[in-house]
Amino acid sequence: MNTSTKQHLLAIAIGLGLSTGALADEGGGKTCSNATLHGRYGIQMQGTNVTPGGVAQNVIGVVNRYYDGKGGLWQLDSIKGTVGGIVPNRYGVGTYEVSDDCSVVLTFQPVPGFFIEERGVIVDNGFEVRTITVTPPTTMVTATHIRM
């Protein structure tokens, strides 16, 4: 192997090593925790659910949610369904758990005896959260949370 080829291969190896290191640290070494979510968030949600009478309906809603940075939350929402009408100013409480990979699981109780579980991802250093409702299984709702 001549000197020119050796230098070329060395340059390629160095380049590959640098790009692999950059990919490994692409997230900037940042991780998330419960403290990533803190303060008030405005939420817009839409989807479908089933009324207590068993009728499927489209739903929309807005939520004012407060995350305490320690795994607790409270909220005030107004939800409107095509069959059930509007339910304004519904107060709820719950918990959340954030993983290192910035995924989040939220469980809250909007009315006594009724629990909702959301799963989502935290983006933009906690400025925004995107969630789907997974429980109850007949609820198909997506939501976007923006820090206020």
C-alpha cells in the first residue's frame, strides 16, 4: 500500500470515528425526568370516545394543566362531544412519570371513579408534549400540550 492510499484510509477512518461520536451524542447528552414537565400547559385535544350510554362520538377539548415537576398534575378542562354536548370546567388530578428517553405516562381522574391514561413524548426541552389516550380503550384521542 502506498503512502497516499494509507493517508486516504486514515482520513476515512478518522472521519468515520468522528461521525459515529457525533451520532452517539446527537441528543446532546440530554435526558428527561419528571422535572422536565413543570408549570402550566395549554392543551388542545381531538378524537373519538364512547358516551356512558355506549354511543360513539367525536370529541374536542381544551385543557389548562399544571405539572408540579415532581410527578403530580391537576387540570381544568372543557370537553365537547357531538352526542354528549359540552362539559365545561371539569377539574381533575393525576400523576405522571417521565422516562430518560423523554417518553411520558400520565394517569388522571377527570371525574370520580373514571381514570384516563395517556402516553406521549416530550419535545423541545419540555416546551411541548404530544400524547395519545390509551385507556379507556374505546377512546381514540390525540393531544398537543404547549407550555404557557
